Amino acid sequence: MFFNKVLEGLPDPIFGLGEMFRADVRENKIDLVVGIYKDEELRMQLMPSVKKAKEQILTQDLAVDYLPIDGLRSFCDEIGRLAFGDERWKVHHGRIYAAQTLGGTGSLQIGTAFLAQEISKEAVLSNPTWANHSAIFQRAGCKTSFYPYYSKVLHGIDLEVLFAFLKTLPEKTIVLLHEVCHNPTGCDFSQEQWRALSLLMQKHKLIPFFDCAYHGLGDGLDLDRLGLEIFLDDGHEMIVSYSCSKNFSLYCQRVGALFIVGENAAIKMRVGSQVKRIIRSLYSNPPAHGARIAAHVLQEIDLKNN
């Protein structure tokens, strides 16, 4: 009576392929769908340092009370240091609001909902981009289009065409940027390109929204944060979505963080109040276990260095 007109939705383009893979009976099949950390025998494993951290906090992880709406503060601080670098976090954290989220996808969802509510519903994504980006922005009510990114002729980023396109955008347009290991091309900006992009976006008052899903898996933790460092040093207000799925092998724990960089502490407070309202209406507060594992890895020098 109520639901008989509901149509069947299309399978997810990524996880749908995984279901097809599992249903395939051929013995020589190879799964190239989702990037998961595996050992030489293709067995899914926690990274050694993460496994040790999980074992070490097992007897301590006894709290049953709710976390705050925006999550475990020690986790947010440690991921902030990891994402922006110790020195920059020390200098700028007073103007950066941080919240624990349900993975990188949850971070993207919360950040997009905040922007759509408070700032802008105009967004541009790279062509091509991760398949789920469009759905996330559209669900938040954003009008999305695509900026030219990868050139099959140049086998790289066509910066001239990209910059020409960005110059046509209205002020406050959201520009989604892949911080490192661009998905799906694997082609990233160089240091000089990041600097030029930062200046152009600042001049045209465009909103940088960084998706950082593979930090540390490109050229290392320091070089992989280069874009964020340049934009932070140039004084941008921006949003950063950070995922701990890949670089901590915490896929099923759904561990992520959202960072919103404002001009000062007063703005940080007001931004945080709105983000917490959004989180409260969606899932109230995040789970603790995965965040405690990630925070412990980053707080213990031996684990962090391994």
C-alpha cells in the first residue's frame, strides 16, 4: 500500500562490483575494486602498529558513556597534527574547528551539509572523480558540475584549461580538491601547481574543500600534506575531510575527521555550533573504539613511527 511504488535503485558502482566479484565462481579471479591493506597471502589484516594499539587499549576501552557530539577530543587533536603538521597545527588550531566523523564519507557529508546550509550550494568536482562525490553533494541540495582535470593527451593535469574554467565560477563556489592520490587518476598537483591554484582560488573567492582519503600513501606524510600547507599559509578559509580507513586500515570502524578553517577563534566557535547541530540530527555522536585506536597510535612514539 505505502511502498509498492518504490523503484529498485541501481547498485553502488564500487561496492556493487564487489558483490559481483564474490558471486563469481571462477577460481582465478582477482579483486581490484576496493583498496584494502592485505598481506602477501592476500589476507585482510590490520596494520601491525594499529593491531598493537588495539591490543594495548583493550583493557582501557571500558567507558560506556556517550562521546561528545563532535567526538573524542584527543583523536581530533592528533589527526589535526597529522593532517596539517605539528608546527602549523600549533599555530593555527585556534581557528580550526575539528569534529570526529563516521569515516571520510561521513566527513564529506557533514561538511557539504554545513556549506549548503550556511555558505553555498554551488559546487564543482574534478572530471573524473570518486563516484560517490556527486551523490554526496547532490543529496545536500548542491548544484554540481565538473571542472576539467585530467588530460588524456597530456597524460596529466591540463592546468591552463582548468584555470580558465575556475576563473568563470561565481564567488563562493565550492571546489572539491583531492589532497593526494587523486581518485581515480592518481595524478596530483605539483608544489608549483598547488601554489598557483591557491592564489587563483583566493583571488576569485572560491571555497577549497579538500578530500584527504590517502594521506601517507603517496609520497609520505610530509609531502602528501603539501597542498593543505600552502592553502593554510596563504590564509584560506577552507574545509578538510580526513579519512582513517586506508592509512590506519580501520575500514570497518568508520573513523574520520572534519576540519573547518576560519579566520579566528570566534568564527571557529560559531562554525562548531552549527556542525554539532547537523551531527546531532543525523547520528547524535560517533563511536569511540576506532577513534581511540587511532589516537593511541599517534600518541605512542613507537607505534607512530612504525
